[in-house]
Amino acid sequence: MKKFTILMLICFLSVSFYRGHFGQTLLEPVPNAKIYYVDRQLHRLIPVECYTGSDNAQKSAQKMLDELILGQDSNSEILRTIPPIQNGLSARIENRTAIVDISDELAAAHTVSPDNERLTIYQIVNSLTSIDGIDCVKFTIGGKTSKKFVGFVNMSEIFTPNYCL
């Protein structure tokens, strides 16, 4: 009985050391992507590590888009640029490209501003390309390829991340 107690104590101390030394256990979610939010002054994108809950790029992409729509209104450092319209963004993955459909309703509700439009686009692009299995993003509006989102950026292009924003 004494040996069993000592063995259990050693196991407990080993696990405690492992948690304290490495900062997490195997049961805690590990960030596997970054979600980008727009700073309050509309100057740059702020990356925040996130856990998408899936190794599937399709599921991770949709979860991330839903999070972008949900926004971070409680954080005073972050400005919402994507209107909070449920199902306003959807994604499918084809050949490592995320094809993001912006609903007509979300496009109509978006602020007409070159800075807001550019930051919204790269907020989505940088976030989705942080997911393993996604290299670039193509946009459709209302299910159709469109030249313009709200009037400033050519949406018929394929977008790659821009970390200079």
C-alpha cells in the first residue's frame, strides 16, 4: 500500500510538472489558426490565435467566418466592419482555395468606404489562409462572380494574404 501511495504521488507530481512546465495539457484546445480583426482606428489588422475545433478546412473556414460575423464588440480595441448578418458569409474549399460567398444582404449592409472594404476583404483572406489547407481566397456575391463588393476593390481576383495591413 505504501508503494502504491508513493507511485501515485510521483505520477501526480510528474503531471503537475508537465502542466506547469509546458503550460497546457493534452486536453486543452491548441490554437490552430489566427482570426484577424480590424483595429479601432481602421489602420491595421489584429491577429488573434484561435481554435477552430476541426482539422477539416471546410468546417474550420465556416466557423471562422461565423466568428468574424459575430465580431468582438466587447473589445474596445476592435472595430466591426462586417455587418452582423446571420449566414452572410459562407465558404467552400476547392483545390486549396476558399470560395467565400458574400450574401446580397451583407453586401448591401456593408459601409461604403474604400478602407472598410479593403480591411474587410483582408480580414477574411488573412483569417482563412491561416487554416491548414487554404492558400488563397476567391469571392462571389450572391453566388455570382462580381467585379465589385461595395464599389472599390476588384472582386474577380484571387486574393492571397496581406500581412502589411
